[in-house]
Amino acid sequence: MSNADKVIEEIGFYLEKSSLKKSKITKEELIAFIEEKWAEADDEKYNIHQASIYIGRMTNEYIWVKDFDNMMRWLAEDEKHTSSQKHEPYIINYYKGQCCLECGNEEKALEFFNLSYAENPDYIFERAPFCYEFFNKHLENPRDINFKIEDDEPEIDFYIQLEYWEKFFEEEGELCYSFLDEDSEITENATLLQENGIEYLQENQEQILQNMLGELLKIYPELQKAYGYVGDYKKEFMPDLKTIKGFSGLLSPTVFYVTSVVKDDYPYIGFSFNCSWDNEHDLGFMIHKDRVVEIGDAALAFDIYTAENDAQLN
């Protein structure tokens, strides 16, 4: 009987555990654990989708430490996986070239890029700029790559320091935020009423956070039931809590959005948090002043319709 499913699940648990903000797992320990478990799993691992993701993770781990030989060894593991058989050779060779270039081996990168280019001359020029810029310099007839890439959305970010939040979450640094216009698009042109929201947040940051986490604590037992963590998973990712302080090790604020929806001269603001129990969807709040309107996933933070509905009802 194959042991691959069990071993791959163990790798997944360890990776998730290592990503927690309270984790003490080092990079060296992470790499050693996955290497040991990977060797322990039988060849059925090459048919498990999640295993291909872990191959990519290990490839990147060795790229980050510039360990070319081990990176190439994991690229060889990638070729054994059934998912790699779905790709054309020019795609595989491009990927290998990119990995080699990131790892610092330009000679090997050029070798793989040439193989990709020979089969599909356009593909590399549709991929990462640092790759096609490097490769283009080695062509006998270089292409004109001086074209401007238009951004789909302006990168307009602002930052605020919330001292109480930093102390509560034990995280230093300013919090990023953006203003949204009436079409929920990011804008640099904040209205005076939107600016009111920033001022209110700055002055009432402690009460706002306590209210948000207080409402979260009320529904937390139901969330625990919905996610269904048990045993070690529950202990690590969604432990029982008695006070809001327990959230300090499970949550990290990431960004917030000041919407264009205004009531009583103050805008609705949506907050997004990384959370230990759902690293795919994360956690979101929509608030008005210090009142929590709704709690959901991170997408709620920029859900202008939730704000509009609440403004009409209240």
C-alpha cells in the first residue's frame, strides 16, 4: 500500500506550521524535513498534484540560497511528476532556464533558453522581462524590446502608523491603505470625507481594533466548527480562545480600503488580515467608524456593495 498520500499530507502540515507568525521553524529545518519526507514517500508521489507544488517550493528554496546542484536535482524531480508531462518541451526548457538564471548560472540558463527558443521563438518574449532581456543580448539579431507595458491599475498606496495595532500584533511597520472611488477602483484623489475616515481611525485605533476582534471572538466558535480543525491542526491553526488577545498570534493586518460610501460624514472602511486558519481566503472586516458591519474573507475589505447596503439599511 502506498504511503505517498500520508507523507505529502505531513509535508503540507509542516509547511503550513512554518508559515505561522509564531513559528520558530528555520529555513534549514524546513528544507531538511521536506528532503527527509520526500525520500520516504514512494513513487506514487509523482501522481499527487500537491506534491508538484512542493517540488516547486523546494526548487525555489534552493534558488534563494544559490544552491545550483540541489536546484537541478529538484528540477529533475519535477520532470518525473505527471503534471510536467502536460507541458510542451519549450515551456519546460524556459522554466529551467529561468530557474538557472535566478540561481546565478547564466551559462546553463542560456543553454535552456536556446532550446526553448529553437522550438518556439516567441515564447520567451512573452514571459519574465529579466529573462528575455538577458536572452536578447545573446541573440545574433536582437529583437526590439523597448516597448512600454501599461499597468491595468495604478499602484497608488498610502501608509499609516497605528501604534496600538503594532503593539497588539507585535509587528513593526506602517499599514498600507488605498482610497476607492465610486467604481471601486483605486484612486489617488481622496475626498475630504474619506480623509475623515483616516483621521477617525488614527484617533480611535484602539477601540476600532477591540470592536473588530470582539465581534470576531463572538463568532469564532462557529468558525471553528465550520473549518473542522482537530488535534494538532486545531492546536496550531485555530486553537480555543477566551480573549481577543489570542488573535495576536493568529492574525496580521495587511491592507485596508477607504471606500467612497459615506454615512454621517464618515466613510466605510474595509480591512484585510492574514489569518492562520485560512491562508487562501484570509479574513476581512467592513466597518463604519467603530462599528463592525460584517466579517468575511479578505475580499470583503473592498466590497463596496456591502457598505452601500448597510448605509441604506441603517
